[in-house]
Amino acid sequence: PQGIKIYLFGESVDMRKQMNGLIALVEGTYHMDPFEKALFLFTNKKKDKIKALKWDENGFVVYYKRLENGRICRIQFRH
């Protein structure tokens, strides 16, 4: 959707974390508001799994994808 921010966290995350664990990471570790209009992306150490956390009007949604082949590319941003 237009106007949504996307945050990709570079440090690997334990993929056993569920919704509450991911919310705690956003709030506690990264000092961000999980209720903002944003998609928070987390990857594991091998970069073959990704989880996304998003506030959706009246509740949180967690998306999960496991790649069978390949890895999630590392993205670098320049200022």
C-alpha cells in the first residue's frame, strides 16, 4: 500500500519467535512503534527464511516464508 514504510533488520532473528516476540524486538531492541504504518522484516542467520510483522487496522499479522532454494539477498542502502 502507498505510504507504508518497510524496515529490514540486518541482524538475524530466531525464527521460533512468534508475534509477541517480534513485537518485543521492534519495541525493546529497535525502539520503534509496531503500530505505525510499516512492514517490519526479519531474517534468520542462513537468510533462507523471512518473517514480516504488520499492524492491520485491528490486529497484527505475521507473514512467514521459507525458501527451498537460494537465499534472501542482502540489501544495502546509501544515504
